[in-house]
Amino acid sequence: MKLWVNGGLHDAETARVSVLDHGLTVGDGVFETVKAVRGETFALTLHLERLARSAYGLGLPDPDLDEVRRACAAVLAANPMELGRLRITYTGGLSPLGSERGDAGTSLVVGLGESSRRADSTAVITVPWTRNERSALAGLKTTSYAENVVALARAREWGASEALFANTLGRLCEGTGSNVFVVLDGTIHTPPVSSGCLAGITRALAVEWTGAEETDLPLDVLESADEIFLTSTLRDVQAVHRVNGRELGGTPGPVTAKAMRIFDERAAQDRDPRLA
């Protein structure tokens, strides 16, 4: 594998960033995960726009998006594969030990890992920890991901692939790496960004393409929703067949199946879509 590290391609065995990089020492960084099919990215422009928004929200210098595009193209060309997870990481760079940033400049790393198509449906659990919708990091895709690691490990223990959070108000928020949608009386709903959830790229496209409504929802809506599905870069639209101990029969349900079909068709028509 070859990775892009701070200006050029390197073999995975020799690619290096400093052990004093602020992304490592305090999680001072942002990232994007982009789906790549046979070397072609999906929704790269939307992902790069969000990378810039996250960097701005964290107070990092604006990333050079032209350089990021060059890095992505170089990594994709150097690592041919059928389905890949393209990871773009942008950090505060070499800094003193502690929260204050240094003045050595930022770090940019782009890598590509092989992936496989997700199953059509999955199981999820809810966890007792919450998202803080008033956090300084709310809505930003940062490398401070430790609470997601803990929650996802809990999900794995219970035979699930995702853990869902409420926010501090007890409202449905998001998963560790996905957005959540519910179907109520034939209408698709998803929590608003004000809930503290990440403004997911796949989420936004699914809302626009399916007509889903952004709705403030209680966490216990998961106990009564007719259908539930997740969205994310590598899941696209994925049905949920079990939440905690509740089985949802006939998964994917008719509304979810239609959303899956619409997303697949629209994504195939335009590999770099824009939002209206």
C-alpha cells in the first residue's frame, strides 16, 4: 500500500508523521471517509467541503483542497482495488505536548483500505452515553473518536454493527459512524443537525432524494418505528432488522427498500453530486 503523507506518496512501511503530531497527542484533527469504486470516488466535492467546514470549526488553517484532490488521485492510482475506503486526515501538525498548537504547519495524510459491500440489513443497539449537542465539536468530523470506539465495542459484544446515541435532552441523535432514519406511517424522518448529529453526506443526499423530513424525535421512537435504516459513506442506505431486543420483520421494509433503490440509482447517475 502507498499513502500520501505531507506532499508525496510513501510505502506504508516507511510513511511517517511525528509522534508529536497534534492529531496523535490530543486528537486535534479532522477527517473524511470517501467511497471509491474501481478508483472512482463518490461525492468527493461534498466531502471536501465538509472537511473544510470541520477544519474551520476546529480553528485549523483552511486545507488546500487542490492538494487534497491530487493526493486522493495519486493514492487511488497507486492502489487499484474494486471497493475502497479512502481516508483523508488533516491535523494540527507538529506541536508541543499539550493543547496549544505549534507553528510548524498542518499534516495531511491520505490512505486507501480495501472494503466489501455491506449487508442489506444489520442489527443496532442503543447505548447509555450521550452526544452533547452543545459541544464545541458538535457537527464536526474530528479525529476525537474514542467514545465511538467504546460504543462500537459495546455493539459488537451484543452482536450488532452499530450503536445509536441520544443527545443530552434524550432525543435520538446518531450512530458512531452513521445517521439514523425511521419510518412512521409511511413517512421517513431523521434527526435534525441541531440534535448534535454529524451532517452526513449520505444523510443529506438521502434526505434530498427521498423527501425525508428532519424531525426532532425521542430515543424511544426506535421501539415503535415501522422501519429503521442507517446511512453512511460505506453503508449507503442499510436497513435495520433488530434494535436492542426488538426484531423488525420483513426487513428491508417497503419504504426502506425504495430508499435503497433510489439512492443506488441516483448515485450511479452522478458520481459527484451536489446538493440543491
